[in-house]
Amino acid sequence: MTSTLTKEELACFSELFAKQPPVVSKSDTDSVAVTTEMPEALASLLGKTQMTLLAEIGHYRLWFPFSLKMDELGQFVSQLGIPEVVDTRGADRSWRMKELDNVRIIDFDTNLAIDVLSLSSTGVTLDAPQIIESSKPRRGTLVLTHEISFDIEYKKVRSDNGVIAATIIVGEDSRETLRQFLFSMHKAQHSSLYEHGETQADVQATVASTKDFK
């Protein structure tokens, strides 16, 4: 169901799209949309987001948490959060970063540093022949850089010759930190998709009835 917007809200959207953020390239096939209809798999990653701004660049979709708040003067202020990057090749899934520099997990049980071979918002692959075959969840500290690390829970999904694929569970506060890290790395690795200045994107704005995602 589509909601009715006030004149103030419409004006806010008009201003937002007139100043599109530099996350959309000049490709004629790129687009931006505001919507609450996002894949269920992303709901847990984006928390209680009521609206999202979707930007499509190349074969990637950037789902930005998006909100409108009223300031003390009664003016609407738009707030854009850190996006979840989704790779649309094949089945849609969170973008997996493979070019990693000393990213590792310090396993709590063994106190060993395990090299991370790939990383996304939802999973990792690990070079971990020392981990005994087990389907039980394990805990550790994910070290992204010398300054950025946080605790996670990870559970093996499959293994092959010492390489383990695992799902990860990240705390609420750390989830945005991980998303920020991955978004920064995606921009660095795909800089040609992120062009500054004026854009020629085809903007389609649709605001649906809001829904809290638990």
C-alpha cells in the first residue's frame, strides 16, 4: 500500500534526489528508489529500518537505511545510513570481499589466529585446518584492522581441505561497523562505479507503508 506524503515530505524527497549522493554512477542503467519492500534476508542486517533507499550500480544493489526526522524547527531532515551491498549475480546475496589484508578471527577456545579468506555481512571462509570438525557455534574476535575488532559467533556450514565456510552472528553495534568496513572496501575495489559530481541516474521514488523489521 502506498502512503500519502505531506507537502513537506515531498519537498524533502525532491531536495534529496536533486542532491543525489555520490554512490550512483552516470550509467543510464543505474537507478535510485525509496522503498520499504526489501528482501526478507536483509531485514535482520538493517535492523529496525522502516525505509530504505536502493541504489543500483552495475550488478550491485546498495540498500541504504533511510529515515525522515523532524528537527526542533519543524523541518524534515533526511538521514542516510551505511548501505548493505548486495551482489545480484546469480542468487542475490551480500557482497563477499576476497581481497583481504591480515583480516583474522582470534578463536576463543584455541586462542589461535585464523586467517579470513573472504568476508561478507553474513559469513566468512577461513583457512582453519586446526579446527576440529564440529557443527557447534564458536566464538571469537574478528580483527578487521589494527584499530577495528569486535566479538562474533561463527558456525561451520561446510569444509573442504581445511577451508571452512561459516555463517556469522554480529552484535547490533558491531553490525554497522562491519557494514561500514565492507562498504568502504567495495568503494575502494570498484572505484569506477562511484563517480562524483552530477549524475544522470533515472530516479524512481516509491514510498510504501512502513513496517518495523525485528
